[in-house]
Amino acid sequence: MRRTPMILDCDPGHDDAVAIMMAGADPSIELLGLTISAGNQTLEKTGRNALNLVQYLNLDVPVCPGSPRPLIRELQIADDIHGESGLDGFTFPPLKRRFDERAAVDFIIDTLLAHPEPVTLVTTGPMTNVALAMRLRPEIIPNIRRIVLMGGSYGYGNVTPAAEFNIRVDPEAAHILFTSGVPLVMMGLDVTRQVLVREEIIERMESVGTSAARLFCDLMRAFNATQREVYSLPGGPLHDPVTIAYLIDPSLFTMQHVHCAIDLSHGESYGRTNCDMFDYLGRPRNVHVAKQIDAEGFFDLVEHTLEQY
Ligand code: RIB
Ligand code: CA
């Protein structure tokens, strides 16, 4: 089987944790490393969560901490959803795993320049690390096969009426990626809100009975409690693993190729992904945006993931 070499840049985070499980388990993905951003919580906490996750899942991948804050804005965290630790709901064994000696930007640059074929980047948090790498060493850009990102929406936002969290935390970083010329695949709220991890889904996964299933269920119950409190949702949208599902089985998705720009004006729509779904302005199409997902097929992938650990 031809494996996809991939770096996952994330801010674990409950849904990031499921993305890490899926990327670490699927034989079609060669997970080269995790680079960590600040977002759901501070970098200190998202970094520690990433180490706990790779240790618990027994994943032999480097974990490289990135920028502790966005390029321009002050850091805005999502502790209302992910809690004080950034991964509330599960108690990990004593942490022994350590960070790789390289910072995220250095790992991204070194890996992209050294790898024999173009590498896929997946971002499931604010895009600060990838943006910094592009600015520092623009020669890496031709070595990026594509970026599959969780972020944005062509509908309404989740931290302002207009903007989604990952983009709103660091709009300038997102602008760098969206104007880089790298092929982009955007998994926005429009599609992630179609896969709510309702209690009946959790109960289905509980019966898998593996250590990963126990981790999934504890984390998702905590995630659902805060999503219910903040958004009155019947289950948390499984945002981040949708990116990995796309890599594994793109046939689960209905996509549209559009022009999309990040709103950098400092008004009500700061950080919005303006997707030109009807091509009103006739600008070059730079993003494949997801519109529909086969939710049943997605949760089958999640179940299969949990069976692998
Ligand atoms: O808006 C959802 C995104 O913000 C997800 O990546 C979640 O983990 C948070 O980072
Ligand atoms: Ca995330």
C-alpha cells in the first residue's frame, strides 16, 4: 500500500486527540511527527497533552512544541470547551515521554526539505507554526503536497458570528497559508457539524473495549458536556478527525473548489473565511472546501481506529 507521509500540527484538545488516534492507526498514513500549537489551551498544556497521548497510544513519533502565541494577536484559548488542562476528562499514567529536541518550525522545515517526496500537512489548530515555517524558508512550499486543514466555515462561526476558532486565533497565519499557492483542503464547521458524537455513538465505541476506546469515551463525554453547555448541542462536533478521514477515504466527502480569502479587517468579520461559493468575483480557486460528509462512513472509520489499539 502506498502510504501518505504526513505531519499533524495540532492543539490537543479533545477532538485533536481523536485525529491523533486515527492518524496513528491507519496503515495508509505515515505519521512523521506531531507539531504543537497554542490554541485550545496554552502551549505548555497542549504540548503536555500531546506527550500524554502518544505515550498512552504507544505512538513512536516525535512531538515538537511550536509557537506559544499567534503571529499578531494575543493568545485566545478555548478552556470553556477543553477545560483547565485542555484535555479534561481522562487521567493519564505518569508522563515519561519527552519532546523532540527540534522546535515545530525546525521539524517542519527539516522534514519537508529532507523527505524524498512531497509531504502532506494537516493542521487542526491555529496555523501559526506552518505560517512561520513558510515565511522563514519559502523553499519548503514546493515540497508540501497539500494542506488539509480543520478551520473556517462558509456558514456561521463558533467564536464570533463570522469566524471559526482556529482561524480567529491567528487570522494572519491562516492568510499566509491561504495565499501560499499550496493546494488546500478545508474542513470547516459546515461539515464538522454533521458529525456530532452523540451519547449513542459513545456507547457504540465503548463496546470496542480497547484502551483507545476507553480514552475516546471518557474524553468525548467531557467534550459533550461542555458543547452542550456552550452551544446546546446534543453532541460535540468531531471537528479535527474529519481531516484524517479525508486522507483515508475522500469518497466520504462532497467538495467544491472555490476562492477563499481570510478577512483581516479588524471589524465584526475579522478571521472569517470568505468562501466565494457562487464565484461572484471570479478570482482564482485556491481551496477545496467540504460541503457534505457521509457521517455513517465516518463513524465506521472512528470505530475501526479504536479497534487498532
Ligand atoms: O473550531 C474547532 C477547532 O477549534 C477544533 O480544531 C478544536 O480542537 C479547536 O481547536
Ligand atoms: Ca484543534
